[in-house]
Amino acid sequence: MKPVLLVIGFLLLATAAIVTAVVESEGDYKYEVLGGAGPARALILYHPSRDAHFSDELSLALARGLVSAGLAVERATLTGATPDALSNYKLVAVVSNTYWWTPDRPTLRYLARTRLDGIAALGIIGGAGSTGRSQRLLDEALRKSGARVISTRSFWIFRPNEETDSGEPNRQVAMRLAEKLGRDTAQQLN
């Protein structure tokens, strides 16, 4: 019985290691202009979700809110090719996934090498529901980069994103709240 349990344990650990390596690997660098006509520019940096596409959708919802409040918004993936010189932006938003209670590795690697000296920053963590540690670590990494952190916020796939139940699917609630966060943040900067 003991050897069977050891084999099962080994297989579970190996599977977890493989899944982690796949979902946290860097993708290709992508840059896109999402719109907005304002003179002030915002950049959303995100690590694409490999499975649920939650961070992708959160970044787009945030962009809608920023654009609706008058900012010109661009979006780029977090990779080794992501530019470090970001002084032309009024706001840099970082959208990260949570893996093992920590922001994804591409996000942390990028923030460790870049200097966001004095740039207003917004951090967003996406996860299944237990993101407290991940949110705190993202906030710390943004501050270490020199950013002027406005806010860090978590959004969840499974855990309710609002205290009251509106009957709306939780994922839609997260997108609505991320869009509102974008509007509110842009208005706060003006």
C-alpha cells in the first residue's frame, strides 16, 4: 500500500510541476492600441491566462473603463521583450494571474527589472478566490519598482466579487467592477 501511495504522490507532484511550468511560461510579446482620444496615455501590462483567459478579459474591461474616462489606452503582454522605458504614460496598470498564492512569474520578473519611478500604477490580481497573498506581493513589487501605487485589487472566478448577490454570473461581475475601477482611476488622475 505504501509504494502505491508514493507513486500517486509522485505523479501528483509531477503533474503540478508540469502544469505550473506551462501556465507560467512567457508567451510572445504583443502590443496593441485599444483606443481613446485623450492626451493622457495609459498602458495595461498583462500576462495572458493559459486556461481561463481571465486576466485577458480583466485587462480589456479595465481598458474600456479607462477609455470611457478619456485616456488613450495601450496594452502589452509581460515578457522579456516588454519595454522598460514607460515615462510617457500617466498610468501603468499591471494585471497578473495568481498561481500558488503568488503573482505569475512573468509579472514579477518584469517588475523586478523595470523602474516605474513616480508613475501612477494600478495592480490587478485575478484568481480563483484565494488571492490575498498574491495581491500583497503585487503591491510590494509595484512599490519596489518605484511606482506611485494608486490601488491593488483582486477579482475572482469562483469567490463572489460583490457582497450582495445580483444574480449576475461572477465573471461578469468581475468585468463590470474592473471597468468601473478603470473609470474611477482615470477620474482620480485628472
